[in-house]
Amino acid sequence: MAEPVSIFGAAGAKYGATVAGLAIGTAARYGLALSEGRKLTWRGVLADLLLLGMLGLLAIAISDAAARVVGISVGTDYRVLIGSLSAVCSDRLVRLARDHFFKRVSDELAAGAPLQP
């Protein structure tokens, strides 16, 4: 008889690669900052850690969208790559998502249409 699958095992199988990619990308981002001579501050590290949840969601959305475009399932190596790239360029990715959100809200308000969820 097969062992029952726990919720943590299923979540780890689906999102573990993305989390690993985020960890690798964050380490690469800090390594790049140190090699350029920039000082790391606790405030900057805390801000990056707080952004990792949203970056994980964006990385998963990007990999799922890529899977729909290609028509096949995205493997774990690509999920790691997408997660690490999203962590390395997190400031640009968050700024892009924020600007897109504000543009859409201002367009909706200018059109006079009620915001749809």
C-alpha cells in the first residue's frame, strides 16, 4: 500500500524548485553587491526577505504562463531558473509590477468605469 502524501510533501514537490531558485538568486544578488563594493544593510536585507513571497508568486505565474504558451509542463530546472532570475532582478520586477498596477488603476479611474476584482 502506498504511503499517503502529506500536504507539505505535495507543496514541496510543486514549489520546492521555485524556493530553491529564489534562494540561489538572492545569494547571487548579495554576492554581486559585495563584489561591486556595496555595503549590505539590515534594512536592505529585511526588505529583500519581505519581497521574496511576492517574487515567488511572480516566478510561479511566469513559469505557468510559459507552460501554457509552450503547451507542455515546465520542468523543475526551469522553475529554479525562473525563480533565481526573479530574485536577482527583484527590484526591477517589483517596480514593473507596481507601475503596471498603477497604470491600470489610473486608466480605469480615467475611464470612469468601476474597478473589477
